[in-house]
Amino acid sequence: MRVLGIGNAIVDVICKVKEDFISQNNLSKGNMKLIFDKDEFMKLLSNLKIEKTISGGSVANSIVGLSQQGINVGFVGKVSDDDLGKKYEIGLKKENVNFIYSKKKEELPTGTCLILITPDSERTMCTYLGIAGKINENDINVDSIKNSEIIFLEGYLWDEGDPKKAFDKAINNANKVAMSLSDKFCVDRHKTHFLELVKNKIDITFANEAEIMSLINAKNFDDVIRFGKETKKLLVITRGANGAVSIKGDNIEEIGIKKNLKIVDLTGAGDLFASGYLHSYLNNLPQKNCLEKATEMASKIIQQIGARL
């Protein structure tokens, strides 16, 4: 297996909403809110018209993207043996992803993410992790880790307690580690730990500009470039309208965005960007080519609804 993803196994529930729905429900536009109360989550869901339901989760989306590009991949994520859990597993297997997890009936349900799309195509997420957030070290198969060229982790997964132990077990047994910082709020919650990981444990870090600047308390993007040069690890950063940049020591490559796209939904843009980058990276192509493939994949996904091509 070339890439093994480990992340939150989440079923995406995609809904179109009006602009005022975001403010009325005290949500931060373009960001993700974790909901811990099942009743609160169900109340929010009851006021929405569902457009589409699909197996999701940030790293899972990247893993499916890699599979669609012909890469042999697997995924580890915790689901319950319920209706959504069964749908989740079927969804991955349809995409030729090796789902390395044996589900059983759990007290908590399979995780769900509401993806709220406003008229400007921006997506705001509300996630009820359910059993997905309870991943532990017993869920991590060491042989699968050691037999993978790269493991790909998501910041969303990291939390104190059992998830951290699972994270550490995966990293300590991996040949090479890639990680997505996931979300600025996620970075803000775990800044000290994430900074230590990026500096010392992660070989490839994917982030957007806001996430990486928050992580290192940067005043401007020059600080990010300096940080990238000093760490000598591979940093891949998306910059919205300013394109993307890849930094490995003194080797810095930049790419602009594709023009004249009919943007429908930004969901999954970062996930598919990572899949394109890793695809070219696995084929030993230069950073510039990796950025080109990453941008191509991200451009495709934002012209449709949902995070899977």
C-alpha cells in the first residue's frame, strides 16, 4: 500500500442555506464548529433540506482522490455498525479504498458533518463526531502502518487522551508522515502540540495560509517562508486567490490559481489539492509539478457539489 490515511470517518450531509442561517445559528462562516450535544445537532439538522449524503472526512476525501488517480490506498477510521456506518464502508469500497477497520455496534453513532453551502459557494461545517472521535491505539494496525510508504493524518483527529495515543502509535511506526492542519480553530486549540509535530515529526505538512500563520504566530507570509526554510521539512500551503506555495528548505515553488472556473462549492478543495500533490510526490516529480497536479484536482472539485469527484 502506498498511502494509508487515518482520520475521522464522517458522513457528509450537504445542505444549501441562505446567508442569514449562518448568523442566526451563531456559526463562523467558512470554519468548522464541533457539536458535542447530539440533541443540538439533530435540532440543527431538522431545519435543513438535505441535498446530498456522502462518505466523507478530510483525509478520507484525499485518500479517495488518490485512489481515483490509480494509487493503492487504505483508510483507518472509526464507525459504528449502524446504517450510516454501513453506508460509509460501502462508499469507500466502491472507490477501491482498503477500509482497515472492523466495525461493531457502539454506544455512539457514526460521525456526521453538516456542510452548509451559502450562495457565495463558501462552506461552513458543523460536525458531530460521534464514535469517530473515539479512535484509540487499538484501532491502529502496526503492520498496515509499516507496509505503507506514507501515512496521512488530519489535525481534526488529534485530541488529548485516546486519539493522541492513536496518533503517536501511527507516527512512531511510520516510514513517512504527512499531515493536514485541517482548520484554523483546530490549530488554535492545539498550537503547542501541532508546532512540535510540524517541526520534529511530520515530513509533509498541508495547510492553508491562515492555519500556518496562526501556528507560528506569523506577522506576514515572509515569516512563513523563513519558518519553512528553517524546518527543512516539506510545507505545502494554499493561499486562496494567491495560489499555493511549496517550501522545502531553500527550494520554494509557487503557482497561481486557475482562471474562469465556475465555482459551485469549495468543499473538499484542500482535500483534493493534497491528493494531487501526493500523487505527483509519490511519482518523484519536482515540487512545481506537484503543485500543478494539486491545483488541477482542487479546480475540478470546486466546480461540483461535494468533496468527491
